[in-house]
Amino acid sequence: MTCENAQQNIILAQYGELPDELQFPLEQHIAGCEDCRREWKALLALNEELALTPMQEPSPNLLAASRMRLDEALDAMPARSLSQSFFGSAFRWLGYVQGAPALTTLLLGAGFLGGNFIARYQVAHAPKLPTPVILSNSTNGAIASVSGIVQTPNSDLVQVNYNRLVPETVQGSLDDPQIRQLLMLGTKLATSNDVHANSVALLASECAAGHRCDADGTSEGATGIRTALLASLRNDKSPEVRLKALAGLQPYVAQDEHVRDAVLGALMHDKSADVRTQAVSMLEPVQGDSSVRQVLRTVSSQDANPAIRTASFQALQGAADIQ
């Protein structure tokens, strides 16, 4: 199936008019063609956006009252002005158009082409959905979201519920690469705040325990666990989640410059006093670093929170003792 045929069939499929014998070839083509897959997702997003705005039908009483008011207003109208004459001429011209089938057909064709152009423009500029992540076994399809995480008490066994075309479940050890990949997806594609928080907490516990918490990602190209925790520390709206991310990053403050910079950024700019206090305590192993001392010096003298100022000053004193 060519891309041109696929895009025509995509439109038919969106309206439920695609024959059954073309459904499977279309799915195969979309799975292997990035452009057509993007076209399919854009149409899905547009339909979902339109579905959020239901059409409101006026009540019969409202229609009747509106017609009566319109008749009264027409009876009370004064002599026609220049603008009214213009609009009257326009309506007469429309009457002439109705009497000329060829001209009417031409205008309808122009309107159809214009509407088709506008529709394509809206689809092209519609918000793009996140690119689905494909596991190593591509025959299983794409993962849409992570919907649930349950850890067996007193065990490293984790059950992760995730959604493809239909909800699915996988269960395995925290050391399993597939479980880790799903947990990282849970930090970005979770269906609820609880699922997101659980994903960050489990990844943080893995990092804190030093269990293969690398920053370079896996061989499949997924984002590394440490990188996912850095993103949660910088961007998550929940201070509890940011605290969990800090706890997971703590063992790497001394050896990873990116982690150190993220902790310094949290100390300078985070809105949570708890997060900033924990950031100060995490910087203890690197108090001798010049950039760390500069940030501690600034916070100890300028910060609005007296507790943060005191903690930063004490950390500076510790750095002086180290030197």
C-alpha cells in the first residue's frame, strides 16, 4: 500500500467507512511508515478535541420566541439605509446564483476545495501525541501509558499494568530490563499521579541501592534511570516526588556533574523548603567544590528562608574545615 492510498484510507477509517479487507493492510502500513502514523495520530487528536465540544440544540420555545421577535423587529424597521440596500442586493445576487446551476456548482466546488485545505491545515497543526515507545518485541505493538504499579511487600517483585490497544500486565523482578523500562515510562506516561509517584519511588530506590542506575540508557535506546530522576527533580509539580528523586540521586552527587548541577538548581530555585533542605544535606560530600561553595555562599546571605540560610552557612563552615 502506498502512502497516498494509506492517507485516503486513514480518512475512511476515521469515519468507520473503510472496508474490512483494507483494515489490516492499512495497520501494517501505519506500523512501518512514520509519516502516515503521524497523520493517523493527528486525526485521532482532532476527533478527540471535537468530541469534547458537544453540539447544543436550541429548545422549541426558544425558536418560537426568536421568530416572533424577528417578525416584530422587521415590522418596526425604518426606511432602508445605504448599507441595508447593499445587503439586499447581495441577497438578490444569491437568488440569481440559485437560478444558475453551473455557477452554483462552481461555487460549491471552490468551497469544497477551500474547506479541504483548511481541514488539512488544522490536522497538520494539531497537537502531536507523544511518540509511542516500542519494546524489543515489536510484534506486541506500542505502549500508550502505564496505568498501575504494585510492589509485593518485602520483595523486589513488581507488577506493572500498562496499556497498549487494550490494558496489559507484566510482572517481574526490579532487575528485569522490561520492568525497568516500564517504570521509566511510568514517569512520563502514567495515567494518574499515584502511578507516576510510584514509578519515581521505585526507580529512586534502585538508584539509592546502586542497582545498575546508569545515566546512558539501555541498549534499546530508552532513557536512563538516572536521567529520568533528574527530569522528575527539575520538572515534577509534586514536592514529594521531587524528594524521592533527590533520594535516588544522592549516591551520585560526587561522581556525576549533571546530578550535582541539578541539586544546586534545586537548592537555588525549588519552591519547597523540604526539597531545598535535603539538597543542602546532599551537598556535604562535595562542599569543597568551588561552584558548590559559591551557591552555598549566595543562599546563606540572600535567601528569604532563615532555616535555609542557617543550613547553608553551616555547610559552608564544614567546607572551610575540610580545606
